[in-house]
Amino acid sequence: MSLLGTNDLRQSHVGGDQAGNNITKITNYNQIDGAKPSQINRLLKLLAEQISTDESMVGFVDELQFFVDNRDGETVVGLKNKLEICGRGATFNDAKKKKEFFAKLLLKFERFSSAQQFFAYIMAAIHETFESKIVPSTAALTNQQIDELIDSDIVDKIKRKLARARTILRSTGLT
């Protein structure tokens, strides 16, 4: 029996998927392999090795350089001006202390490429979430709602990522 010239494919055997049009397969794997170290854990282990062997570098890794140099096109310059524009001028002193703390932390570990990659990873997570979730919502939300969104989508997310790395931080004396 010949199937040529017919649209009946019930008796054909192709050894795989068969369709009269496109076949789209989507497979999602949302599992975390506990045996495979996360990027944060890997970077922190590498940092511990670099500290113990005093392996250092000069300058910034490419991943962090983006956050150091990315000031082109900014219309508002300075932390105080930025905070005042968004109605948060009263938080300037606290924000300044936090910015200075981070600058000192970055300075402390700038010789180690893994530390720079770690900081870049965290900053990229913050930047991506801020640009994709926080900024589009600011017009419709109060400052308190924005703070809650920042806490849930940025701060808590980073805390969860760092929770697994806490032992590594303690064992290297990084905390």
C-alpha cells in the first residue's frame, strides 16, 4: 500500500517525531546541581586560593570595568543629586556611608581577579533587577513600596545566593 500522494500519515514509520507542520519542543530544567559549585562558591574558593598564594593583578577585570566606567550619557552626576531628584535626599548621609564602605571593600580586594568577578556578578544582578523591575515601577509606587520591592527582588535574592557561600567566607577570613 503506497502512501504517496495522500495526506494520511497514520501508517508511516519515521523513527521520530512526525508532523504536517512545525514541531516545537521546550524543555526546562530548574534544578540546581548540588554537586556542581555555584558561580559564587567557585569565585570564593578561587579567591581563597589567590589570597593564600598571594596571586594578584593590577587594574580591573572586564566584567567589573563596566560598572567602574559606565557613566557615559548620565544627565545627573553625583549621589546627592541623584537622591534629591528621586525624592530621597534625606537618605544621602546613609547612602554615602554605604557607598564608601563598598569602595573600601573593593579596594581591599582589588588585587584579586576572583574578588572583582564576584563583585561584578553581584553588581550585575543588582543592575539587571533594578533596570528591569524597579525602574519601570517607580512612577506607580510609593517610596515604601519601592523599598519593599528592592528588598524582595534585590536584597533577599542576593542574601539567598550568599547564604550558601557563608562557610567559604568564614574559612578564608573574608568576613
